[in-house]
Amino acid sequence: MLGRLQPTAPDKILKLMAMFRDDPRINKVDLGVGVYRSAEGTTPVLRAVAEAEAQILRDQTTKSYTALAGDPAFHQALGDLVLGDTADWSRIAAIATPGGTGAFRQAIELVRRTKSDGQVWVPDPSWPNHAAILSETGTPWRSYRYVDRNTGMLDRDGMLTDLQGAKRGDVVLLHGCCHNPTGVDLDLKDWDQIAAICEQTGAMPLIDIAYQGFGRGLEQDAQGVRLIASRLPEALIGASCSKNFGLYRERVGLLLALTDGQTQQAVTQGAMEWLNRLSYAFPPDHGARVVTKVLSSPQLCDNWLTELEEMRSRIERLRRQFAHALTEATGRDRYGYIERGKGMFCLLPATPDHVAALRESHGVYVIDDGRLNVAGLSEDTIPQVAAAIRSCGI
Ligand code: LMR
């Protein structure tokens, strides 16, 4: 039976992780997978997280099951962080999920349960697992224009023109902030126009927010989500705590469904809990409990905000230094978009051959499509990477 299986091609991010691990060169630089690295090149456990874990370890009296939806205190704490004043809990259904990927997967399963004959509109480009999950689940999807690869800027006209083609029953996938892989974010006017298109067409937004606090700041990064929440009768929001709490391997995510009133809220809540039941019964609890503890304790929360701001401002500084180093090394005036971009990623104007040359000749690992994790750079590696990019003619 198992002999019938065909080999599974790993996605391009996972493939690169394995190649980097197996590369014996000591001066190799990992700019592939999206994890934050400190100046020392490590991805530390945040101090507020370690303290919350210590308290939980000390006080927890049971490891018995929570609930299919996870802990309501977690929904409230993280939901309020994302939605701010727009959180109207009388219309929100919520489940804890294993990471943002779990939230996205459950969002798609929920859409499929509606038996809508619509399709999901996905920005081009997007995180590769979005398309992979849609294709694997047999969910119809199509791309909409997002970034102009020549300028590295938002293709605003292309995006809005394409989305005008959405219809009732369709879902529009949006990155809440720090777009992965481009770092090109929507401004409030763009969100406003997208909300208007959803109002006119009846399409429902699905917002993946995995980097809140890594772009312009915790509140500013949530402005788009909040605008959608305050304007539209329905929306799905998948939030992740992998990056902003550094809880990657603990798999902490939340799916929020904004519904059109209390009756729908109850039915949607039931459907989402059932999806958890079918997938893994109860969602993971430890990381969610840590997040709840951090957000609900004023002192831990203050400490976390300081650490988050340290990460955010370091990434901003690296973006600036990297853009300047590239301009200097190549003599080309085309890298300003890296400085203007938000969050961990930028897209190099590189072909797959360029990317292979960077890796093979210089030990610099970026994803096939040219995505580079700026948060994997350091003051020490920026000159090396800029020189490698110049020597590859990018
Ligand atoms: C990334 O985009 O590199 C991260 O979100 C890790 C992943 O799971 O792909």
C-alpha cells in the first residue's frame, strides 16, 4: 500500500533549510527560513517568555485537556492584541491552532464547509504554503497581482483591477503586515480600497497576520486588520505568535472568524471546534498559555514589548544598512525598496541561476524566488552578502 506513494517534493523553504544544514562551509550565511536572529546569530527564547514559562511550571497543577477551541483566555488576549478596539466578542468565533499555518489550514477547511463555489484570491507572490494548502485541499484559487518585480513596489493598479473580479463566495487572502516574501505592505488607503471592493463584490477577506510588531509597530501593523474588522460583516483572521513571541516550535496560532451576528457566531464556533476535533482534537496549549500569561501580566507584558521593539528596530536598522551596502557595492540605484520594506523579508531581483550562484559560490542561502531574510543578517555579514550579490551580477 505505502509503495504506491510518490516522493513528496519539500517546499522551497524546507528544501533550503536542509541544504544549509548539510553545507560544511563555516562562513555560510542562512538567509532562508524566516526566523529572527540576534547580533550573535541566535534565535533566543525571549526573556518575558522564559519568565512566563517558569511561572507556569511553578503554578500549573494539571495537564488535563483544555477545550476543543483551546483556552478562551488565550482567544481574548491574542484577539484583543490583533483587533484592538474593533474586537466585538459577540460576533467573534475563535479557536487556538498549531501556529499560523494551522490557522490558515482551518480557515480553508471552514470555507470548504460552506460549500461555496468560489475561489481564493492569493497575492502574487505569497508564502508558498498558502498555494500548497489550497492545492492539496482541492480549493480553487487564483493569483492577483501584488508586486511589480521591476520596481519592487506595490502594483497597486494591478492588484485593485484584479480584485474587482472577485465575487460573492470568493475569499481574498491578504497579509496583515510584513508581506511574505516581499516586505511590501498595504497602506491604510489600500486597505480602505480593498474593503470597498469586498463590500461591492461580497468577497470575504482572509487575513494572515504572522508578523505583528515586526513592521511599523504593534498597533500600526494591525491597522489594516482593524479597518477590515470595523467595516465588513465577515472576515477570517489567522494570527501567529511564532515570530513576535519567538515561540516558533511551540506552534501558537489563533483563528478568528468575524461573523454577522450572534446566531452565526454560535454556528461558526461549533464548526471551528469540530474542525479542531477532526484534525488533532485539542490544540496545543503550552505556548498559548505562555502568550496569555505574558499579555495578562503588566510587568511581563512591558518586558515583552521592550524585547519586541528591540527586534523590530534591529530589523529596520539591518534593512537600512543592507540597502546602503548593496547600493555601494553594486553602484546601482535599485535597492531603496529594501529600506522602505517592512518585516523580515525582501525579494532580490534575482533569477534562480543567480540564487544558485549565491549559494554555490558564496555560501549565501536565499530562497529560489530571491526571498532573503533580512533578520538573518548581521552587521558582520552584510558586507560579505553585499559583495556576493555584486559578484553574482544581481
Ligand atoms: C517562512 O516563511 O520562512 C516561515 O514562515 C517558516 C515556514 O514555515 O515557512
